[in-house]
Amino acid sequence: MISLQIEGIEQMGAKVQKLAKDYPKAARSGVARIARETKSESKQMTPVKTGFLKANTRTRMIGQGHRVGFVMFNDAQYAQYVEYLHPTQKGFFRIPIERLRRTFARRLARHIREEMGLR
């Protein structure tokens, strides 16, 4: 007859419950951090004449719980013109978004691990 005794099940269960409880907050925090980083990258690439275009790049969090995201937008009426037709600095908005598309999952996972102390 083989006998098996497992110790620490209660502690493991408590840790799993804590992770499940803390995940939505960590996900939202990670998405907010990525939004700030993406906005900052976009602003660094924004051509400046008066500063109005750069000042009007904004982000807004959307969703709730573990289903969160963000939108980035610019209120300047001429933002689309500059984005697509500026003679030397096209893509101040698109390039950071494209980079984000390729790296979002990895960056978010890293931020969540840091936020939850899993590193």
C-alpha cells in the first residue's frame, strides 16, 4: 500500500484565491502603464510647430475587471493630416500603435507579474 500526505494545501489555496482577487487590479494597472508609455512614445515622435498637436494626444481606459484596454486619440483637427501627409514626420500615431500591437501581450504579462510580486 502506498500512502501520500500533502501539506500546505490550505496555504496554496489561499495564494490562488489572492491571485484571482488581485489579477483585475494588476491587469488594469499594467494596461494603464502601457497606455502612458505608448502616449509618451507618440508625443516624442509628434512634430511640433505650436505644441497644440503634441498636447492633445490623450488616452482613456476602457472596460472593467480583467477585461480592460485603452484608446489613444488626438483632438487636434489637423492631426490626421499631419499623421498621413507631413513631409518628414509621418506616422507619429501609427508607429507607436504598431509597435504596441507586436509587444502588448509580453509587456502586459511582465507588468502583471511585477504588480502581483510574481517575479
